[in-house]
Amino acid sequence: MSTILISGANRGIGFELARQFAADGWTVLGTARDPSQASELSQLPRAEVLALDVTQPASVEALRDALDGREIDVLIANAGIAVNLEAKPAEVTQADFLQVVETNTFGPLALAAALKPNLLAGKLKIATAMSSLMSSIGANDWGTQYTYRASKTGLNAVWSALSREWKADGITCTLLRPGLVATRMTNFNGIAVETSVAGMKKVVEGLTISDSGRIIGYDGTDVPW
């Protein structure tokens, strides 16, 4: 069976992704900043817990070294944060802005680059990350969420470039949109996490190289740029 690596897999969307893929027979490599806080993840069948903080180059390098030579079929760069979503423009701090971009934009790129050899060794060769409707410039008709929007729009640009560069290597680079999901990040507003993840799992399992560069929602519809 195939192997999937999911970052930020100890809670929320990441954990539910791990749970559903493991239940379907996949080998799951789930990361957490603190593996000691990932007891539920460690109890899933065919799941391994690995330490990773995507904002720390040494942590990314340690994961790369630990997985040297191991085949990975699918990467889901899921780890992400949201800080002070209600902040007005004058309330957005440089520290908050850089923290969110570091995690949501740089983190997925650093992780994908580190694990490219593993993806090339795998059969499916799929690299995905979590985008959002908040990333869309064309669909933004209500403002707000400055740091989060910037981080996800930046991720779109990064993954678009990656999809073009890695297509020649046979790696499918696609972004996923989970929707507004009822997790701690959203104060448990939105659709059930099980519904979102079931939809994204279906999307991932149907991806081909022709899907590179797309942003696909859990419901199968594309997100406008």
C-alpha cells in the first residue's frame, strides 16, 4: 500500500487526514512539533509519528535525514497557523505577519524541497499543500484576515511555480482547499472535519500530472485565483 506524509497531523484536519488514510490501509507518516502530544496519532494503525517544526531548518533537515531513502507517494503539507484574524490594518504587527508567512508559505516549500528525493522514489509522486478561499484575490470581496490571506496567496504562487518546475520530474503539485472546517482554528465553526477530509482524500486519490497547478476544493471545484 502507498505511503503518505502529513505535516501537522496531531490534531484537526491533519489528524483526520491521518485517520482516514490509515483506515484505508495507507502507511501514514504523521508529523508533530511535539510527538509526546500526539498520542492519538501514534495509536492509529500503520501510523508513525515524526518530529517536525516547519519553521526550523534544523528540524526539516533532521526529518529529511531520518527519511533518507524512504519512498513517499503523497505529501500533504498541512501544518499551518492563523494569528489575530480580526486585526484591522493598523493592528497587524510585523511579528505576527512574519510568523504566519514563515509557517504557511515558507514551511510547505521547505518541506517539499527536503522530501523531493522521497517523492521521486515513490509511485504516485504527489505533493500537495493546504490553500484556502482566503488566498483568492479575485474572490476577495469582503477584506479582513490580512496575514492569513497573504500567507495563502503566497503559497499559491510558490506551488504554481513548483508545479511547473517539477512537472518534468513527474511530480504532481496541487493545492487543496479544505473549506471552512469546524476545528480549533475556526472556533469550531464550519463543516464537519470528517466531511472536508473525505472530500480531499477523494481528490488526492484521483490526482494525475494533468492536475498540476490547480487549487481543488474538498468538493472537487477549483478555487479562483
